[in-house]
Amino acid sequence: MKNIHFLIKIRVRPIVISKHFSQRFYMIIKEPGVLPDSRIYIYEPSAFARKALMQVPIFGNYQCVEPYQIDRSNWDYLLLLHIDSGALELAYLDQQIRLTAGCLYLIDCRIHHVYRAIGSLHFRWFHITGGCSQAFYEALVNQAANGLDTRQQPAIANTLNRFDQQLLLHPPNELQVNLLLTELLTSMLLIAEGETRIGNSSIINVHQQILEGYSDDLHLSDLAQSVNLSVCHLARQYRRHYGVPPHEQLIILRMSAAKKQLL
């Protein structure tokens, strides 16, 4: 299994040494499918941050094309992904999810996951650790709320951009990074708890399309477009309603029909 330590060939340039971070670097990546303008940023948090705060010791901004792919597990961070343009296919927790522009998605890198570029892709990613980050992740996953579409949540999109900008300061303020990350994850939880399971009628509509058309060549992107939702948002809401993601529902129906034909 490939690990990021072995995939990245780097040229490292120190940027700043401060009371906040003992060292900070950016990396220029030479990795299959990663274009030259892509960057990884790395810093070493202060002793106080390591004890008390959520931290983002590694983050990046990637421009990619195929065959970019990560296949990884046992990496001791959470990973927050945001798709700025294009599409990324993610295999995680027995799901195959297509993340498109605007999708924000949180995973635990200790759990096996694979993601790859679909065509041309621009995305930002943040490795998160420490503080209450794991508790936030578990609460979000328990509510099937670890993914959303920032195009439908402008306040979260704004918080994400402020969080990103703070990380790029020289030096960033660790307290502000923790505060903005807390605001971002809290907002995701509040949306999950307060929403009416976004458009019950839209999810029922998709379910009906699946029941009636499972034998046809149905695509999740077409189903999502039919109710004006992103694929990741549709998958999240459908699972909350019916207990399985839509692609799994299609598989169940198709297998059931195939068994009946064999009888």
C-alpha cells in the first residue's frame, strides 16, 4: 500500500521561524498527476497548541489531473477535503462517493481510503489533529453530516476561506486557527441537527427514480442534477432517510432482480 511519505518528492524552502511555529515550509510536489502550481505547507505547532488546540500541521492546495491517486490507511490525522473545481472519487467506509465542486468532506485517515482525480481537479486539503477534533469527527459521522455542499452554505464557505487564509499568514495565529476550525465543524453539526433532512420531497423523488429505473443505466450525477443537489449532498441525505447510500440501494435492487430471474 502506498503511503504519502513515499509518494512525495520535494524541494523544501524554510519560510519562517516564530514563537508560534518552530519551523514552517512549503513543498513543491513531484507526484504523478500533480501539476507544478500545487503546494504542500508544513509547520510544527507550539507546545501549547499540541496540548490544548486543534492543529493543522499539514495542508495543501492541489491542481491535479489523472492519474493522481492516494491509497492510504493508518495515517494519524483527520483529512478535510474541499473541491474547488472538477471531481474527485473517494472510496471510504464501504462507500464510493464522487465529490464535485463545492463539496466539503471530512474523513479519518486511520481508516483505509482511496481517492483519485477525475479529469482536471483543483482541491484544498487539511490534515487535522489534536484538541477535540476526533470528537467532532465522530459526532459528524454519527449524524451522517461529515460532508456538505458549501455552495448551499455560504456562511460555511466564508468560514472555510477565512480558515485557509489564516493558515497562510506568516505566522498564522494558532488560537485563530483553532477558533475558525471549531466554528467550521460546529456549523456542520448545527446544520445537520437543524435541517429538515433537506427537501424530504427531493429525496423521496430520487428514491422513486431508483425504484422505477434501477434496471436502467442510472448515474448518481443525473439523480443529483434532477433535484438540484450535489452528489455528495444527495448521498448524505439519502443515507439518512433510507439507511444506505443511493448507489448501494441500486446494487441491492439489481441483485434482488437477478436472483428472481434465476428462480
